[in-house]
Amino acid sequence: MEDLKALILLIKTGTRGEVKAAQKQVERLWHRACFEPELWPAFGVFAEEAAGYGSIPDLEHKLAFLNTLKWPLWGEETANFGFWTDFLIARVQEPEGKVRLAAVRAAEYLAVAMLSAFDTPGGLRFKDLSPEAREKVRRQFFTFAQKADELVRKYRTPAMKKYRYISSLPPGVFKSCQQLLNRSILTTEERKAQFLAFLLERAAPALPPHPPGHA
């Protein structure tokens, strides 16, 4: 398979045309991997490269990298789920709104991958996961939600209480955290109920159970 590291380097540093061409090639390789499962592990290089996100030279290339993540995140190895949840939690708190939005969108794909590993297993990608591995991913998924919920609580100010809907919130970290929690991770009432059950299961005294997502 074509060297993904070389493509990522172009995405991080190339001209606009080179970036777009490299992104299209990553997408093509992803579609190829759908029919050749042995190629999936190669996409793990994105996690390695994301560890050096801070060295990407400018905002345009940071956004290019973040906007390419949907492909590797859709088919990520379960071993990297923990890294990615922490990575996106960090990005959603950045001062640049475009970065936060890209992180929220990337989190949608990560959440789908995690759910397919433990809640709606199907196809070839996660068919061989053991019950123990599925349970680990379940805990990681709801821990991701818990961290997002903690951010909502952290960045909520008295001024935010007057807003009933996320869509009406002014742009900022608080709104991005709300979007992360409610539009990327806990996207249904069923999922929110499962999250509350998870909090009760863990009996976390610092985070009493409450319906998540209130502005």
C-alpha cells in the first residue's frame, strides 16, 4: 500500500493542491482497505503523526490534518481509541473555532467506530473482538462522554444558562464542548440513558448523575 506517512507529510506541509490530492489518495486507500482488511493496521500511522500535531506549521495545515482524520478514525484499531479521545478532548478546547469544529466532526467518526466495536458489531472490522475487548471499548466510549460532560460543566458560565438550545449558543469553547457531547458522542436518548447508567455504575462522587447536555 502507498506510504501513508508520505501522504500525511503532504497534508501537513504541502501546497493546497498537494494537500487535496493527498487527502483524496487517503480516501481511496480507505476504500481499498474495506475490501482488504489486512491493510487496516497501516492507518495506525495517523495516531503516531497526531502525537506531533503541535509541530504542524500553520492553521491551514492543522485543519487539513484534522479534516482527513475521518478516514483513519472510521477504521481505527481499538488500541488507539484512548489516544484519540484524549487528542480530540484537547483540540475541542483550543481558542481557534475552526480547530474546535474540525475536532467535533472528527469525533463523530471516532464515536461510530467505537460503537461498532461494542454495541452494534457487524461486518468484518470487529467481528473477532472478544467480549472483554468489547467491554473495554464500551468503558472507553462512556469515559469519552464523561470527559466531554466535565468540559461542559467546566466552561459553563452563568451567562450560558439563558440559552435553551445548543444552536443558539454564542461561538466558543462551551458551545464546542456541548456539540462534542451531544452531537458527536451521545446522539440519542438511548445513548444518554446508557451514559447515566455508566456513571451510576462507576459511582463517581465528583460527577453526580444528571441529564447531560443542558446549556
